[in-house]
Amino acid sequence: MAQVLVGLSGGVDSAVAAALLVEQGHNVAAGYMKNWINAEGIPGDCPWQQDIEDARAVAKTLGIEFRVIDMIDVYRDRIVDCLIEGYRCGITPNPDVWCNREMKFGVFLDYALSQGFEYVATGHYARRRTLADGSAAILRGADPNKDQSYFLSLMTRHQAAHALFPTGEMLKPEVREVARRFHLPVAEKKDSQGICFLGQVKMTDFLRHYLPDAPGAIVDVSGKILGQHRGLHLYTLGQRKGLGVASPREGMAYVVVGKEPATNRLIVGWDTPATDGLYTRVCTVGTLSSIHEPLTVRRLIESQPRYRAKAEPAAITPLPDGKLRLEFQHPQRAITPGQICAFYDGGMLLGGGVFERATDPID
């Protein structure tokens, strides 16, 4: 049996992951990753104290050791500061993906290995398999509505080899039933929503706490001034709500189709393939990570450009600078610099990377 440190978040998924490992006979301990406590006066509720107590209660119910691991400083450095700097530079980072790579299967995994554990387990809806050569593969979760493999796309081979996802083989209703069977105190607790560390804090409130408003012109694709925005960092490609400008076309709202940091202009248009800047087929992906062999030859794969998007056929071509040229078979909406693209071969996660730019807007 294996030595496993479970990352208990205070939610039902990680609690059931711990329960299943205990039932399987593994030597299990639990750790709560104390990453963020929202002590800086940002409006909203970050429920870390309740989460710790819920996690502690789960560990007590299961009869396993419980630890609180303080990672606030390194989390601020690797996730929060990078998030703020990304928005400052005009891109839209995904802190949930980076948190998995840098924290859960980075700092937390390093801690676990240093303490004699062999694996870190989480409540992610993904599946792990050991391949014939002994390496680990990550597959989509059994529940298509809850699959979270996208958020693991920047993991490394080393991280995958030491990761376990016990709930990934189950449907969400089954997870709730297991929680009730073990009489876990979080069996009926609602799932958390939103960014991994913000809790009920709105992203706009978070950003405005660190980045001052920088008003500028809202223009249409012809350059006509339509209104004023509050700061480019508060908007993302494809956004249609909260723009504050009315569209002259009945039944068609404006959407963000571009940002010009040099002129501080926010460009809006309509949500159609004919709108310059919103749809594209070819883009550049950098900051690559591979769970298996590096993607060093041209091939056809499936690429998922955002969490709730469908994985689409795309050809990858390695570039001399270590990046990839990604060519989708069909135009994709709102390819956004800073966001994550996950790569698949069927249901197997190959890895992923960060969108850097779109190179051929559909016009």
C-alpha cells in the first residue's frame, strides 16, 4: 500500500478522495494548503477559515492525521503576483491551471515527497493510468459534465507520476453517495465556484484593488468612438456584458474583439466570423508542458482552447523557438493571450500551453 498525502480543500470531492484511499488500505494523511486569506481589504468573502474547519472535521471522521501547510508567501509570489502582472500587461491568465502546476503538484508535492509520501491525491475529476513503459497518463474524468483534466494540462511527467485522482472514476452523484456512506460532514456542502483562491470575491474587485482604473476610448472596428472603458485589464476578448455601449443592430450586442494597449483603446464589434479579430484558425502557443513525450513533430491532435469549449482537431507544428504553431480545422472564437490550450489524443491529456497570439484573424 502507498503513502499518500491528500490535499483536503474543505469540499466534498477531496473528502471522498481521502475516504476512498483509506478504504483501499493506503496509509493516508491529509493536508490543507493555506494559500490565501484575503487579509488586504478586498470586498467579498474568502471562506478559508470554514474550509480549514471542514477539512479538519473530515480528517477526524476518517481517523487520519491532519496538517495545515502554510504556503501563503510562495502562493503570492507564484500565482497572485503573476496574475496581477499578467492583467497589467494586457493578457488574461488562468490562475486555476497555474495553481495546479505550481502549488498542488509543485510546492505541495515537493513537501509531500520530502515527508516520505509517494503520492499527492486531490479531488479532481480526472483519471490516472500507468502505461506499459511505467509512465503515468492522465485521462478525462468519467463524468463528462465535471471533467477537470483541462486544469491539469500544464503538469509535468514527474508531477503526473506522483498524482492520484480517486474521484475521477466516478460521476458527481456517486461522489455525494460515497460521502454520505462515510458520514462525511461535508456530504451536502455546496461546490465552490469561481477562481481557486478568491472565494466569493469578484475578479473585477480583486483587480481594481491592485490595478488602478485607466480609462480610455471604446471604439468600433472602424475606429469610431462609442464610449469609455474603465481599464483594459477589466475586459477580455469575447466579453459582451458590462461594456456600457449600445449596439445599433437589433438583437446583436457588441462584444470585445480587440485591445490596443499602445493607444488604450477597447475595440468592439459583433459576434460573427466576419468580425475582424474575434475568430481565428491559426495561433502561437508557448510555455509548453508535456505529460508524455515532447510535441516535437508536426501532427494532428485535439486542442481545447478553454475549459467549457469542445476539443477541436488542430495541427501542431513545432517552431524553432520552442513554441508551437497551432492550426485549427475550424475557426475558434476569442483566442485570448494568457489563456490555456489543452492538448489531447482522444481522451488522453498530452499536455498544454499558453496562447500568445492569434496570427490569422478571420475576415
